[in-house]
Amino acid sequence: MSEKLQRFTKLLRDMFELEKSDLDFGIYRIMNIRKNEINNFIENTLASEVNSILSKYATDNSQVRKRIEEIEKQCESVGVKVEDSKLREEYAEYKALLASGTGVAELESDVYSALYNFFSRYYDEGDFISKRRYKEGVYAIPYEGEEVKLYWANHDQYYIKTSENFRDYSFKVDVQGEKYTIHFKLVDANTEQNNNKESDDKKREFILLDENFLEAEGNELAIKFEYRVPASEQDSVNKLKDNTKLNKSAVDKIKCAVSENADLKRFVWAINMPAPTDKNKTRTILEKHLETYVAKNTFDYFIHKDLRGFLNRELDFYIKAEIMHLDDLDTDNEVKVNAYLGKVKAIKKVGRTIIDFLAQIEDFQKKLWLKKKFVVETNWCITLDKIDESFYPEISANDAQRQEWVELYAIDEIAGDLMTVAYSIPLTVDFLKQNKNLVLDTKHFTTEFKERLIASIDNLDEETNGLLIHSENFQALNLLQEKYREKVKCVYIDPPYNTNASEIIYKNGYKHSSWLSLLSDRLHISRKLMHQSGIECVTIDDVEMKRLSILLDNIFGEDNILGNIVIKNNPSGRSTQKGISIAHEYAIFVATGPSTKIGRLDRTEEQNARYDEKDEKGYFEWVNFRKHGGFKADSPSMFYPIFINIEKGNMRIPNMEWDEEKKKWILLESPQEGEMISLPIDENNIERRWKWGVGRVISNPTEFCIRNDRNGIPSVYVKARLNEEGTLPLSCWDKKEYSATSYGTNLLKNIFKDLNVFSYPKSIFAVIDCLRVCNVTDDSIVLDYFAGSGTTGHAVINLNREDGGNRKYILVEMGNYFNTVTKPRIKKVIYAKDWKDGKPQNRNTGVSQIFKYIRLESYEDTLNNIELSRTPEQEKQLRMDAKFLNEYLVSYMLDIESRGSLLSLDRFKEPFAYKMKIAENNETKETTIDLVETFNYLLGLTVTRQKAAARFNAVPDPKGEYENAVMLTEDKEGKYTFKTVEVIMPNGDKALVIWRNLTNDLAADNAALDAFFVKYRAETKNREFDIIYVNGDNNLENLKGEKEQWKVHLIELEFKKRMFEGV
């Protein structure tokens, strides 16, 4: 293998992830399944294809070379130089002949060199960066004549590096029944510390802390790292990776520290358990997880939206600009020209083959990213006043729920008296009846109880006040599209500011570009959810302000930018390296369309105090009738004379007429005795305008008076009424209640006592006022897909508590603190308004509430559930035709072989037992998926009634309308399970969804379905349906009456269609 082929092969192995075969997750695991075939393709198939193309054009110079060598040896043997011998003319002729042609080896070398140069300029550790190369060191961007163009390096890629593993990664080890947990903790993720600036040759690394890098408590061991640019020789020893491999010195340092420290020796076996691979027989479990940790945070930041199109365009340009030169074609040597064109053809053909293979992998990942995700968990939090008291005995007996109420609400401090039922273990039904603002969480109860409870609530979705989603936000927004399209009145988000304190995970050198890709796709997809008069509020600080402003212009349109508000959120200031103490942030408000109306804020006490006079219409203050901000030139008809009588204190509009041509009022009378003319001219003699037009002044004579202005000049004054809607928001907010420390951090500490997860949660009052500016009326839906600690949900609940509104909230959060902060906070503020030291200050301030929380399958879960499989017949056909095998490998393999694992329609036979491997806290478990809830979101269904799953046995029906007809008898151990959901479709149609388990007897299954459907229709005869959805082939259409119009659709087919719609 030539040196250039070897170098190119090494690059291909990197691009196809074959060098990471030790990694057993994600795309690496998938590619490893077909590693041998891909290796053969790289090392043999491509080389054969290049050779096959070039051999047609290459010259066979073997005989020529042989004769040249003979002449050289003959001359050398007699001690004569070739040019002095009689053979010099023959030698020159053969030399010229050799130069006129090109051998296969030379052409292959050129092809491999060109292909290496092309692909290496775009590939960067698992990603293809879209650098549109124009020439050496110069790049081109797509420009279509815009006045201002915002472009970033990753604009045509999805940012997918949203895993929380960057901050914290854990794995568990079982050593002879003793369980240990090992944590990797990122201590400081700052990038530009002191003078250690990131650059192309100085990239950030995971570096073991120099001292105190181990910390143990019980059977848990934390290993601490920093993520920064190496700054010393010691950093090189401590960094986790050395080029592409784990740095042995750092691994050995951890192992030695554990074995030599008496307090840590219990972890020796836990970190040294074998986890061998084919390449590394001695690998330990510690090394395995270190490799995974580094890989998850170093590789694969993006998925290209159109890798095939991008690379094909770049390859064409590369060949034209850097391979083909007119001078090389300016020759009479036909052999040389043909060889040259053959080289170009080989570069293009082989390049496109590689592009097709790479695009297959990238498109496959894009498909997995864009497909709508499964709901893997659904639970409900419900205040007891919403629950029928028949459930109370079961609730009072549930000890897990009691313990949570003690932790959340300190109910164990409720002492009894003549009027109050005391706390007890177990709780009593009477205690529950007196504490109906306690929030029940269905996670503490059996599935059977949960289903009965939910079935007892009519108009379920209408009664539900909130939705919390534990998921990466792009996936959540994608799943919400059908159900909430154009329904969300307000989107409020507080995205990562990309400062040192809140940096996103980014590929070295692409900090701002990664951030823009993160925001851009989420802003685009969330806009589809917004009402036509909706407003989105995005908070940000100076680091990304200018880029975000242009991005919002591009997405919403410049005309829909409502304005920026500066909020003084940090009165004491935050120090920066450049010396300015930052005390503010920004809130940018954008509208979805021209019908949007900005909301008003409550007036301050100082503002209200000015309205100190009252008449029959209400409170008012006197203000100068001259409009301070208007000019005559802008509104000529509003510049007119008013006759005022100082002694009598009155005024009138004189007799006059409008001159359209001159655009001015012509006086038709003179002032009477005691009257003078007043015009809207200010103290600087600038001609301004009155606040009202002539007609309105004439119609409202009691609204005016004459008084001296601040300069002692008699002037016209008008009554300014107190607007009950409030005042328009100013562009600068500096109320003390906007302090994130006092009303964010301290508020959260009061709610949770010692919790320090969030260093700078938003001020609840700043969020409430932002929602008011977004004109959140009492029936609006508010969405926050960077929910963090849940301040937005808290703000919505407080607004409803204040005015009795029915605003609804949707919170999306990916972090592990969803379960420790976000959800518990919402539970707490439902129970009581005010908190101190983690305890409620008044138990009578709770609100009635239902909120649902769901967890979604992640992109990583999707990857980890993929299995590639071939049938024996497929394998046989592929082995019979090598050419077809290569085409299959390059273009079809992933899509065809993954079909059964991406969505298994066969498993819809048991829809209540559909399982997937789902990761939680870095542990993968078989988890039952909620197909019912997933289907509701895929179709955008509004649930009105949801029955509990019921089981039945079938017995022959002697009165049945057809042979083998059956009757159903309910039985907890019955053979047939049915669950129904009554819903409203997005278009207003009413639908019934029937889920059932299927046996292997189609006729018996459908007989049971017919019996269930007839019985259900009889019980719901007052409720007509337009569509019936049911899983499994069926004969329900045969039960339709003559005048009935309903249609039957298969759940499986609709499920598959909607899950991959738009992918």
C-alpha cells in the first residue's frame, strides 16, 4: 500500500468512525456492527475502483523502464557515461517515451492525494464543518442580495450536543453484591482563563485536577476534572486524552491514588473491573467510561442538514478550481491528456461514492434526530380538591406519598386542635379532607390506580393547567407541533448566555457558531407553535446580544421586533476581565404578526398618586394639551387656534375652515373681548400640535381648563385619565424587585432551604412583568423551553392566583434537576404562595391545580435502540453479487437494516408492553413506552375522556349476528385488554381511539373487538364520533349503520406516518 493510499485510508477510517470501535454507544456501536464490510470497502473496493478507472488511461511502461535500466547498466559496466556512449540517442528516446505517458501508480498517487486534501479540509472529529472553500485561506458564503447577512460556520447543521454528561457523568459497579457509584465531575468549564486563549493549535482538554481530584462519600467516588486549554507541563500529564487515546499517565494517577489511600481502597475493585475489547484486552471499566465521557463531549456536535448536497457542490468546485488546469490540457500528447482526464474522472467518481456513503450515515442520524420521540413516562400531579374523595383511603395509606409531603410541605408540623386534624402515620382521610391543596403525584401509585384516577376526570386536557416535559428542548418542541400549533400566546425563554458562567458545550473554535445553531433551530420550530398575535421574549446579555438581535430579525422579520428592554437584574454588578461591572441584561420582545398588541404594566404608587382629582368618569390629572413629541409638519390638521379667556378660565374652538391645498386652518372670526389665541408652540418657538383633533375638542368641552404652565404662560390643559389597563412598558427597568439575587436566588433558597443548584435564577417579578408585556391574558398558554428552575411556571401560577385566571404553562427542561428542582418547585408554589427555610408560611394560599409531566426518549436512546439485521435471504442475495453489495453498503444499508428497531409495528400487538432501552443517570434499563400518550401528541389530540385499561374474557354469544360472535365479561386476569381515549382532532372532528392487545388468533381478536365496540357505543350513544382509531386489522367498518359516516383508521399506520412526517 502506497504512502498516500495509506494516509487516505486512515482518514476514511476516521470519517467512518472505525477508529472508535471500542466505544459501545451511539453511531459508533452501529457502525461497529458492519465494521468488517466497511473495512473491506475502504481497503479493497475503493482501491480496485480507482485502479479500474485509471488502468484504461495509464501507459504500460514496464518494457521501456527495463530497456532504460539495461542501457544504464551497460554503460556503468564499462565506465562510460550514458550521454557519452553510442546508446545516448536510444536512451534519450526511451526517456522521452517514459515522460510522455503516466503509469497507474503515479496516477493513483495523485488521486489519493487529491481525495485526502478534499475530505480532510471538512472533517473535524466526527463532524463535517461547512466551510465553503473558494481558494487557499478564503471561503465563500451564500449571499442573495440582502442588505445585512448573518452567517455562521454551522448554519446548515443541527446542534445536537445537548447532553448533561458534560457536567456530570456517573456509572455504577457491582462488586460481589456491593454496589458502588463512580462520578466524573466537571469542576470548572471556563474557556479563556487568564491568558490561556483557545486557538486552532491550543484546544481545550479534559484535565484531571492537580490536587484533591478524588472525593469519596460512602460507596460513591467523585473524580474531578477541568475543561480548559492546557497551560503547563503538568497539565499534559493530567489530561485525559493523548491524541486519540486515553492518556495512560492520567489513568494511572487515578488508580494509584485510589490504591494508596486507605480511605479509598474500597474502590480498587470497582474501578479495575475488566471491560476488555478486541483491541484492548486489558481495558478496565474505569478506562471504558473515561473513553465514553471524553467521546460524548469531544465528538459529534452537529448533524448536517444536507451533507450530500454540500460535499457534492464542494467536490465539483474543488475539481474545477484546484485539479483541472487549462495548461495541462494544452498539449499534443493525447496519451498524457487522456491520463489526466482519467485522473479527474477517478477523483470525481470515487469522491462521490465516498460522499454517498458518508451522506447515508449523516442522513440516517438526521432521520433519528428529526423523528418525533416516544413518551417514555407519563405522570400527573393533582391537588386533592380535584380528586374524588372515594380515592382518599388509598391515598392516605400510601407511605411514599406521605413521605414526599413531609419533605415538600412539612406536614408533620401540623398539630391537631379542636378545629384541625393532626398529622399522623399513616395519614387519615379526615386529614386529607382538611388539606385539599396537597399535590398528589401519581408516580407513587400503581398504574392501575393512576388509570382509575385519570379516568375519573372529565375534559382532562381542558382541566389540566400545566405540562412539564423532561427532554432536550428541540425534541419536545418537535413533538408538540400538532397539538399546540398556533395556540401559544407567549414564549418566554432564558437561554444560556454563553458567558464563562453559562457556556454551552461547543467544539473547539466554534463557540458563537454553535450557540447560533442551538438557538436558530429552536426559535424556528417554536415560532410554529405561536398564536398569530403571540409574543416571544428572549432574555440575553452582552455576549450574544448583537448576534441574537440579527437572528431574531431574520426569523421574525425586522418589522416584528417590538423592542429591547434593559433590566437591572444585578444591582451590585458582576465583574469582568475588561473592568466594567455588569449590572443588567436584556429582554428582546418579538411579535409573530401585525395583529400583536403589547401588554401594559401596573402603575407604580408614585404614578397613581398623580391622579389626585376625580369626576364622574373617574380619577384624572391635568396635563398640557400641547403634545410634547409631535410636530405641525407631521399632523397639520392638529395645529389650530384655540380662543382662551383667562378671566373666565374657559376656551372655545373659533369659527374656521380647513384649506386642503395649503394644509392649514383659516380663521373666519376674531377673538372677542377678553379672549386670546393659543397655539401649540413650545417655549423654544417650535410649532408642535395638539393632542386631539377639532371635532373631539368640540364634543368634550368639560375635559379642558385654562391654567398657567411652568413658565407662567396661560395654556390649555386637558384631563388625563388613569388607564385601568396600566402603563406602557419603559425600555429600562430598575425596580429593586428585578434583582436576581434577592428575588431569584434567595427566593429559591427560601423554597428549598439549602439548595444551591442555580447561582442566578431569574427574579420572579422580572418574569411576571415580561409575561405582562407579552399580553398574557387569563386564558393564554405560556411556553418556556429553557425552563431551568421553573420560574416561568411559578410566574404563571402567581398571575392566576392574583386574578383568578386560567393561564396554562408548558415547561421544557433537560437537566437532571428537572426532578430535584423544576418539578418540586411547581409542586411547592401550588401548595402555598410564600416560603421560608423550605417551609410554607401560610397553608391557606394554595391553588387548585392539575399538571402533567412526561419524559421523552432522547436522541441517544434512539441510537442505542438501533439494531442492524439481515434475513438469511438478504444475506444470500448480497453475497451473490459483489457490485450490488457495494451499492447496498454505500446507499441503503442503514435504512433497510434498522427498520424493525426504529419503530416495530409488530409490537403494537402488545401496546401496553412496548419496551425500549432507555438511559437514566447513565444506566440503561428496559422501559415500557407510553404508546397511548405518544399517539395523542403525534396527532395533536385533545383528550376529553380517558378510560382505564380493562381486561375481559370472551364467551360465545348465542344471539350474535354472525358465527363465532362473542360476549365479553370483565375479569382482572382476562385474555383481552381494551383501553379507550375520546379525543377532539385539531380540525374539530371527534374521534375514539381503541387500544387492545392481540393474540395470534385474528378471528377471535376481532370478535372480541366487535363485542367491545358494540357495548361501548351503547354506553356512549349520546357521543358521536367521526373517526375510530384501532390497532390491528379489524372488521369494525362492518358494524357501521346506514346513516353513519365514521371511518376506521389503523393506529400503526397513522403512528408511523406521523412519527416520521417531515423527516
